Amino acid sequence: MKITSIIIFVFIFSACSKKHNNIKIINEGNLDLLYYYTKYDIVDVKQINYVEYLVHRIENKKVQKIQTIGRTGDLLIDSSFETYIGGSPEKQLEVFAFTLDTLFKYRKDYKINYLINNKLYYKKVNLTIDTLNELNWIVTIK
């Protein structure tokens, strides 16, 4: 009986803690931007990271000033940003903003790593879970 009660309590407690699968990004500048995120100082090889993939997502569409980047998963795997960031040695998330001009220029046969390593991004923001909590999970790019 005690073990069942403990298991139920742990399950209910873990379900109550709020996890975040999305980060809202507000672009306050004049340029159209797209975003890519990865763990601090580690390009996530599990992500599809060809420039063509980012460009394909917006082909023939208007880029919105307010965008959301998100994590996806299933019910049995914690795919929250808290867990993702926690897996980084520095416990930080890097968000890169790229201009459309740069993405279209390097769309064929280039990986995001190339743009990052050559500092071809418009802006880079490093975020911790504490910082994201302070920002209410809304990041502004100027």
C-alpha cells in the first residue's frame, strides 16, 4: 500500500511541474529572420540541420515577426526545453537568428554548422533556464 501511494504521489507531483516545449521569439528589427537553436557549444546532430531545410519551411510564405521554436516528442519521453538544456555541459541554449538573404545564399549543400562556425548569423543569444523563466519564455531580437 505504501509503495503504491508513493508511486502515485511521484506521478502526480511530476505531472504538476510545468515544462516548456516552446519559446516565443519576437523580432523587433526590420529584417526578416529565421531561428535555429542548439545546446550551448554543441550542434545537435539529431536535428535536421541543412540550410535548405530552414529555407524550405518559409518558401512562398511571409516570415512572421513573432515566431515560436519548439521541441517535439511523445508522452513517454520528456522533450521539454528544460531537459534539453539540462543535457548541455554549460546548461545553456544557443538561439541563432539568420537573415533570409544569408539563408538563401547558402541554401544548397551547406549545413547550419558552416554558418555558425563562420559567424554568418545575424545574432546569437545564450539562454539558461533561469533566464528563460525571467523572460517568461519570450525572447526579443532587436
